[in-house]
Amino acid sequence: MNRQQFRDVIEQFYKDNLSLIDRKNADYAAADDPFRNFGMAEYMGLSTEQGIMLRLLDKMARLANVSAKGGVMEVKDESLDDTLQDICNYTGILYAYRRSQS
């Protein structure tokens, strides 16, 4: 892979992630509150930011577990690439949330 191919792969990854965020946000949140589902963490005594980080930690744990198993996925309807997308997206969501608070 050369530098341009590398860039093309990364660009497509981010485009796919943005599309996924749009679809999931439409299912889980509201147009006037894109963080609403993460705000539900407040019912458990966590902040919205902590709720986002908790979901991120779930995905990081999954990545670590799959890696320890040599990449073998037990859940067949979610690939390792899906987990990587979720990690990237939760990081972006956390970034956007922090920006919304300043």
C-alpha cells in the first residue's frame, strides 16, 4: 500500500463512519438532542460524558478480547471492522459532546 492508497482507505473509513453515525443517531437520539441516549446514563448516576466513555470502554474491551482470541469473533453479526468503526465513532461523539459543553 502506498501513501495515496493509505489515505484513500482512511477517507473511506471516515465516510462510512459518518454514515453509520447518522443512521444510529436517528435510531437512538433526537434531532434536537443528538446525545439523548447517552444522557440516559444520568439515571444511573453517571454523566453524559461518562456514558459515552462507558460505551467506548465496552468496545475497547471487545477489541482486546477478540485480539486475545487471535481475532476469532464469537458474535457473527458484528465484525472486527464494526468494532473499530464504533470505537472511532464513540471517540468522535465524545469530542462533539465536549464541544457542545463549551
